[in-house]
Amino acid sequence: MPFCCVPLCPVSSRCNKFLSFFSFPADEELRKQWIVAIRRANLAIKGHTRVCSQHFKPEDIKEPEKEMGRRRLRKGAVPALFEWNNFSLPLPPPGVWETRKRPLPEDKKHQ
């Protein structure tokens, strides 16, 4: 399950299936710009390290041309929307983070 590596961002694909998660760019200079932008100087970037679409300006995201296509970032896009620059992420819907107890099966209730 993808999750966002930006500090203070609670987003994962479980929260909102309409978000996109973008891998860090292969270009070393652009990758450094991303690291500076998200304020994670010591971040160890792995294959699964992602930044969610909520941290990119709408004009930086290319919508898919086909119905089942994937959203892409425009060339040179850098994450820019964060809590620390007065961009507030909407809260997930109520109940997303609640843990629920599973009901015990009937045969286990009276043991």
C-alpha cells in the first residue's frame, strides 16, 4: 500500500483511492530539489518511496489521455504544497483511522 513520505502527511492509498503516488525522479538534480522541498535531508530513497499528488500544483499533474491511464507529472515538477507553507491537507473522512473490533465467531464466544 503506497503512503506519502512527506512529513505531517497522513495520506495513504487506504485513505483515498483517487490520489496518485509519484516515485522520486531518476534525474539527480530534480531528485535533490524534491528532497529539499519536502524537508527530508536524510531520506533514504527506496523503490517504494512516494510523494502523494496533494503536494503538487494542479498544473504539474497531467491527467491520463485514456480512461484507464495513469496520472503523470509534468517534466521538472517539484512538490510545493505543504502544511508548513500554509497549504492545509483536507482531513480524511470520519472513520478512516478508527480501529474496529472483529466480532467473535459464534463457536468462540462461550469458551
